[in-house]
Amino acid sequence: MCGIVGYLGQKEAQPLLLSGLRRLEYRGYDSSGIAILDKGQLGVVKRKGRISELELALQKQGLPGKIGVSHTRWATHGIPSDANAHPHLDQSHRLAIVHNGVIENYQLLKQRLSDSGHHFESETDTEVLAHLIGEAYDLLPPQDPQRLENAVRSALTEVIGTYGIAVIHADCPNLLVGARRGSPLILGIGNGEFFLSSDVTAVSGQAQRVVYLSDGDIVAIRPDGFDISSLTRPRVGFEISEVEKTEAEAELGGYPHYMLKEIFDQPEAIRNAMRGRLDLEEATAKLGGLNMNPHQLLRIQRIVIVGCGTARHAGIVGEYLIESLAHLPVEVDYASEFRYRNAPLDGETVVFAVSQSGETADTLAAVREAKRKGMRVLGICNQVGSTIARETEGGVYMHAGPEIGVAATKSFTSQVLVFLLLAVLLGRLRYLSARQGKKLIEAIEKLPDQVTSVLSRHKEIRAIAEKYADAEAMLFLGRQFQYGIALEGALKMKEITYIRAEGHPAAELKHGVIALVDERIPSIFLCPQDGVYDKNVSNIAEVKARRGPVIAIASEGDDRIGKLADDVFLIPQCSELLAPILTVVPLQLLAYYTALSLGRDIDKPRNLAKSVTVE
Amino acid sequence: MCGIVGYLGQKEAQPLLLSGLRRLEYRGYDSSGIAILDKGQLGVVKRKGRISELELALQKQGLPGKIGVSHTRWATHGIPSDANAHPHLDQSHRLAIVHNGVIENYQLLKQRLSDSGHHFESETDTEVLAHLIGEAYDLLPPQDPQRLENAVRSALTEVIGTYGIAVIHADCPNLLVGARRGSPLILGIGNGEFFLSSDVTAVSGQAQRVVYLSDGDIVAIRPDGFDISSLTRPRVGFEISEVEKTEAEAELGGYPHYMLKEIFDQPEAIRNAMRGRLDLEEATAKLGGLNMNPHQLLRIQRIVIVGCGTARHAGIVGEYLIESLAHLPVEVDYASEFRYRNAPLDGETVVFAVSQSGETADTLAAVREAKRKGMRVLGICNQVGSTIARETEGGVYMHAGPEIGVAATKSFTSQVLVFLLLAVLLGRLRYLSARQGKKLIEAIEKLPDQVTSVLSRHKEIRAIAEKYADAEAMLFLGRQFQYGIALEGALKMKEITYIRAEGHPAAELKHGVIALVDERIPSIFLCPQDGVYDKNVSNIAEVKARRGPVIAIASEGDDRIGKLADDVFLIPQCSELLAPILTVVPLQLLAYYTALSLGRDIDKPRNLAKSVTVE
């Protein structure tokens, strides 16, 4: 999604801004741009397409100067184009802004500004914001020592929507202003230099310390330091944190794509997620970060899990795990639906918010709504120090390491593992005996090696992927613990291959979806040995009866499935509770190798963004 | 889905059986067959394809005789073919059986029978059952006066799975045997003649009275009467009901397809669903069939709604309605998932099972599981006297009239209306004032006329349908009350046009699905005036920014949407609670006219069945 990098310091801004943008590239974008101040003049270059296009343009016409703002755009209002790329300028062409988020009342504001003579060069909501700030600036007295900050403050009071912004003005050669509401923004502090960025990744290696700005903050950065105020208060408190090592740039390490690297990272990632959290002695899991004692955990009567995309799918697997082991009612909701539906909750309900980045706008909004309702909200995040991690009362870090591929892989298995630990913990407080707990923990400890064994057979999946790469559409089918995996398998396929893939509970096929089945539409059935194996076999027969090709992900030792399915991939035998972590891996590889066959841009699929910071 | 018709009487069986099969045709099938006994000889004719193929074959070689069984098959094991069509014969070729349901352990049974010399001519599980009964018959002494019933009883004890069967044997010229477990079977009683059928529709007009057989029943019909026993008891009780008028055959009434007729039936259907149930005086809804007094209704703490396909989508709309008006937590589950997941329930939870036919196998299984857990289970069904209606403690009939089109339309709006009434009733017991209740009831009373006004503008939708009929895929997007409508719109499109249509909450687009968007994939946005209108507009802008065509279903008086969307259809202004009943109608028409443009077989889409009586 959109990325912001701003710089103020003693060095040339252009190479630092470009290197920051490069680090944000993985988040998905469709155009980029840069504005730098030099000798009271504003230089701007913007290009549709990859950052390399911008660099090419800058080779012809470099931008000197030591203060600037830059941006990668993921289109929300207006198609990707040079004109719609950020930075945007105000009417005077002396103020430049970059912006993440959505200004919801931009049409009204645009109308008012047009009526008073403003001309717009783009279709974006951001340009309206630029003009609004420029107008406020012109109305303030030139002698105001905080004229630009005050103009930003004044303009933002008129705005409905979300924003993270960085602003410079040709009149102010030593001032960089930032503000946020709803979209993340961090202030990076280096040696005599400062950064503004939407993501700590962009400044890691440059800034040693960071301030995670809070919603409503306005920061004014000058060479000698910075001030943080808010829309209503002249000064607000803040906290300076060290940049953690794990936030440093991830390397490809010899893999052709981040996605493939991250699929192969999984044994290590889930090992990290369980490290120090399994207690064989007490036959339970330990999750101290929840900040809840056993007595409090025992009082939970209901759990609501909110998330988007892949994180929601992990929540669906979690729902079955917690219901099975702890027999607590669990409901999973789209974060975007949860936040508006005024869901009935009570004091004994706990809300879990799942987000790899910890910045997902819909999920963050759901967290805040649940908090307003007096709920205890806990986070399951990967990014340490992210907004959701900070705004929740506690939670569990995934410790999966940086995930760069837009299609989430290792964050999914880590999230499922965290839910498994949570289910064991809640289960042991309720119905699980020490013997059952111990057995589960021993099985969980085997998972990393079992994932490694699945990965070692990647060539089998590659052959299947190549066989079906020209499919028009695909169906992914699973029941119970495998239902969430069916959804996730379909999403991976859709995200990086653009094949129309759908995930459904296997039984739901015959209630409509089976109309799609013919010789050209393969169905992928998740049918490891579990309580619904026989039912799955009946559903496979229904698909075969309509000549649909069937790929089955089954368990080692299954000698029935080979007679029914066209292609079979076998996972190691394990409890049905643990199987989702093993069955999702071949589906990740299936999507990857299919995309490879089709020549897709795997790490940067069209239209998509890594961390979705608009609603 | 599969249909059974059996006959024993004084008339020629063939025309009666064929006419019964014709009445079951709407349920979906891919082959049919008939077996008739005459002078100790069994005559069998079976054909892949439509019933007209079977009739053609019977014109060449008629089957005389006054006792017979017949079947329409919806393939579960083995492709549609002459050989796989029912009836199936035993090893001696003297016993014929027709069967609905799935024999889960057929592979094991087949192996055992093959080892002892049995030969099979089809890939079906049913043929295995025929051989199994034939084997049991041969082992029983010829002097046993109940040899055939006893053979059926003995064979069925070996079977795991579901069945509704009808059996005849060349040795028994005056005996028709039926049995059921999991699949419906009814005994029709006429004047000196008897019918066995999977559906009362098949015998209406012929039989005046019926016995709805219960699970485990075995019926033996002879010219002078019938006996009902069970697997374990020599005699069981039963009840004889009159055949109701509404169960009589539905007529096309000048429409080219049942689906179109049923779309246009909707003003009348929802008028029937609300008739006698609105009380303006008391500002509430009256649903006496729930069999719960106000005190009991007030004690409900949580509601679980189970259903499949369209019925589940109505449940999702119901979830938002009940949560809004009564502020009770509601969870909607796939019936197939619910039945196996051992969901945590307690005594204050009420389960609603939604099924038009009242025979949906997955939903019925969920009803039984919930009853086993001591839950109060209520039904929302259309078919009076159906298994779900009989096995629940109470419920609400939809009174939508017979629905023949495989793609459900009027049953959906009727189900949503029933949930609306339920939400008003539960709301008035809790948070709704008399004033609010009255306002809602007045608005509900306007709905039939508002639906009529939407239908009168069918040409606008037809034009949109023709414009986009060659789309490769379509996205249906809605939030909150419109989320279930997005799912239902996509399902209609998929069922009858085979276009890969997906429904999602609008906000979820950017979490993966937006990768599919390009110039050829239209998105249908449901954005009437409601609390999330502005958010929808932002999501439309995201799609337009990627050049995706947008069709918007919006409210009259909306002057913003026309500037964003490519095509707009406006519904009458109404409360956001009622809008789902109005927005779904244009989506039904969109699917219908798209299918018409593509020349699809609208009332009998491929692979699908009307009432899904296998799991």
C-alpha cells in the first residue's frame, strides 16, 4: 500500500529517499514520486510504474537538496498515472505533500476550492488536501513562526477521513511537517538527520531510534530537533524506541522470490513462534504477553477473532482449534464488517485482532471499536511496536521475521501455530487432561520437521502446478480444520496467478458451486485422515462424476484416495488439529509454481499491497 | 437431486411412473430409468440425459405391468451414463432397486461381494446395495412370507450411509418394499393403489393421503394394504396426512422459465409471508409457530442459524437484522460444518435451521445434532410437512408457494422477510420502543409494492446484463446488511450462467481479491443509502482506479454514484434494514438475463439439484 519517506538533514536527500522507497517497494504500489527543496525552489519528479522508472527520470534531471518528501502510491482515487502520483502541489506550487489514507469528503472540499478559483491537475483526494493546506497557509500571517504547522493543523480540522502525511514548503527550507490519523507514520532519528516514514523498514539502517506517532499527532522537524503537537494541543507526550534488529531489511538469500524464501522459512518461523512457549512439564502453553492470569483466562466465555484476508483465514482455523480443545464459542469476523455492525459483546468476551503488519486499517478500526465497547482486546501481530501491538492490552507476537512477499505465507502458519498454543492453554484450563496436553505438545514439537519434509518434496507440487497452470478457475475444498485452509489456498492462487480460485466447505459444493465443475476446472480437496475423511471422499466422487479433475492433499498411508483423485500429494501423518499447518504448505507451493509457469510478477502481484493501511 | 417414484395398483405403471418423474424433474438430474414387473419378468429401461430420452426408448420398447419403480439420478458415484442410471439389479437380475443417498462403505462391501463371485455393471454404490439385498434374499428360506422385507432389513444392517429406497423382485409380483434413513421417502395412498416417492410433489393429484416415513422405517406394500416396521422392530407407529393443495404442481403461467415466474412471484410471496404476522396495534410481529411464549423468547441469549447455499445467505442477512434490532449475538454456520464441529452451545442458545424444501440433508443432520445436544431447534421452511418442519420444535413457514427453479429466488426473499419479522419480535421484547416498532411495520407493509416497482424496471437490468454477458468473471460486493446479498448475487450468477462470480464484503477486496480486477471483470456494488455508503464509494474508486467496470445498485435520489459507476440501477428509498429485499431483486434479474443471453438451460442448470438430499 502507499508508502511515505521524508528526509531532513545534512546529506543529499535524493539517494536516501530513493533507497527508502526501495525498501517499501514490497508493500505494493503503482507509481512513485519525489519532491526536494533547494535554494527556495521545489523540484518534483513523478512517474507511473516501478521505482526504476522514477530513477531513470532522475538520471536525466537530478534533484539536489537536503530536505524532501517521496512516495509510492497504491491507487485509491484516480488511475495510476504520472499526474495522479504523489507528491501533489498546492495552488501556489510552492507546497508539496505526500499522503497515505483516504479523504472521504474530498469531493465537497474540491467543489468549494474550485468555486474560489483553484485548479486541479489530478483526480486524487490528496491534491485537494495540498490546496487546502496551501489556502490555510496563505491566510496565516507571514510572521507566524509556526505558519506551516498551523496551516496543516487548520486544514486537517476540515478533513474527514484518514491520513499519514509529510509536507514541505518552498518558504521553509528547514522544516519538514508530518501528521497522522488512521494511517501509520513514524519519525526516525539518526545522527543529525531525521526521517518521516509510513514504515520502520524504510529507515532501518539509517535511523537508530524512532518515535511511533499517535493518531492526531502533528510533528514539526527542524535541523535542531522536533516538536510534537496535536490538532488541539500545543504539545503532546511521546516515547523514543530503539530500532530492533528484526526490522532490518530481509534478504533474498539465494531464492528467486521473497515468497519462495518465506515458504521455505516456515520450519524456522514456527519454531520461533513456539520457542519458550511450550511447557511439557505442565503440559500446557505459556503466553505471558496476553497479560492475563489463569483466573482471568478461565472467566472468558466467548472469543471473537477479527482480521482481513489471510489473517482471517488463520482465525477460522483458530476457531475450530479453540472450540475443539477449550469448548469456548468462537466467532470470526471480517474486521471491516465487525467495526460497523455494532456487534453484541459482553464483559466476558475477549477480542483477538490478527494482523501481520499490525497496521491493517480495517483491523485497527475494529480494535478501537471493541475498546470503545469496553472489551479486552488482544493482538496477534508480527511487527513489533506496530499500532495494533501498541493499542491492545496484550497479545502474542508471531516472531516470524520480516515478510516481504505480498502473498502472506509464513505469517499464516505462524498465526495458526499461535492459535494452536492458545487453544492448548485455554483447553488445559478447562477440559484437557495433562496426558492429552502432553501428547499435543509432543506433536506440536514435531511440526517444524514435518514441514521440512513437505518442503523437501516441492518438485511433486511443481509437476502438479505445471499440469494445471492453464486452468480457467479452481476450487479449493475442505471441511472443519481444513475449511480455513481451503479459503487460504484459493486466496494464494488468486493473489499471484489471477486464476479465479474459490474456497468452500466441501459439502457446500452441491448447493450451487458445483455448477462451475467441468473438465477444465480442477478441484483441490484437503482430505487428510480426520473425522470427515469419508464425507470428503463422497464429495470427490460427486466432482469426478462430472468429469472434474481432482487434486487431493491426503495423509501418508492413504491407499483409497489414489483410486479416486487424478493427482495426490501426501502429508506426514499427524493429529487433525495439527494438519492445517502441513496441508497449507503444498497449496502455497501450488500457487507459487503456477504463477511461475504463467510468468507472473510473484512478489509484486498487480493491484495488491502488502499492508493495507486504507479502509 | 435424485428422485424416486414407485407404484403398485390396478393401473398400468409406466405412464404413472413417467408422470411422477416429470414432476420431480425440477429437482435436477442427469439420467433416469424405470423397472416394471410383469408375469414374473423384470423389464428395465435406463437412459442418460433428460426424461424425454427415456420416453423415446420406451416408445420403442414399452414396459407393461402394474408394479414398478423409477428414478431420476443426480450423479454421486460414477459419471452420468446409461449403466450408472437406476434401477440397479442384483446378481440374479431378478431384484431391482432405486436409491437416493450415499452408501459410505460401498467400497468395502463391493470388495467382499466381488471376492464371492459377484459381478458389477456400474460404478455406483447403489448396485452394491442391490447385490447385498439379493444375497440376503437368496440366504433366506423361500417359505418366509416376508422374505423380501427381511432381506432388505438384513442388508441394511450392514450399510453405513444414507438411503431412501424402493425395491421389487420378480418372485413377488404383488410386493413393493421401501426403506429410508437420511433421505426422504413418502408412502402415497390412492384408491386401491399405492405410491412410494421421495417427494410429495410426485404423487400429488394421484394420492389423496400420505405417510411421511420416519428414519429407520421399512414399508412393505401389498395390494390389500401396507405394514411399516423398522430395522429392529416388527411394527412401528405412523400418521396419515391429507395431501395439501399448495403441494400441487406449479404452472409456468405464461413465463418462459420457472425462475422468471418466481422472481415475479416475489411481491405476492412476501405478502404471504407477512400475512397475519404484523400487528400494528402492538407494534410487533406475531410468530405463533415458534411455540415459545414471550418469557421464553426473552431468555434467549444467543442464536445460531444453520443452512446451506441460498438459505445460509438469508441467514447472514438475518444475523445483521437480529443483531441490530434485538442486540443478541447471532452466528451463522454452514449446516455441513456445524454438524461435525461439536460447537459449544448452551441452554440459552436457540438454533434456527433454514431450508426451503425442509429436506436438505446437511441441514437435517445439523438439526438432529443440535437436538442431541438438548438445544431448542426451530425451522424456517417452505414445504409444509417436510422432515425438518416435522423434526423441529416449532418454526416459521415461509408460505412462498412451490419453488421449481433450481436457482432459489422467492424462497430467499421470503426467508429474509421471516428473519425481519423475527428481529422485530425479538427486538420489541428488548430494546425497540413501540414507536420504532410501528415505524418498521409500516415500512415492511410497503415492501411488496416496492418490489413490484423494481420488477417493473426489468428492462434496465436486461440491458446491463446484455452489456456484460461475456464477462469472464464478476465480483459482487456489499457491506453489513448487503453482505449476504453480495454472496447471494454471486451464487445466482454462478448457478445459472457458470460465470465465475464471487461475493465478498466490499472492504475485503483489497486484501487479495482485487488482484482479479481488470477491464474484463465487472464489479457489482451494493450501495444503497446506509451507514457505510461513503466507505463503499471509496471501494468503488479503488476498482475504477484499476479500470474495472462498476455496476452500482443504489438508492433513488443518489446523485453521486452516477459519476463513479459505469451503470447504475436505483431501488426505492427505504430503511437500510429493509434494503436487502429490494437490492437482491435486480441481482436475480441480472443472473437471469445474463443466462438468457448466453443461452443457458435456466431452470435446469448443469450439475445442480433443487433439494440436496445427500450430504
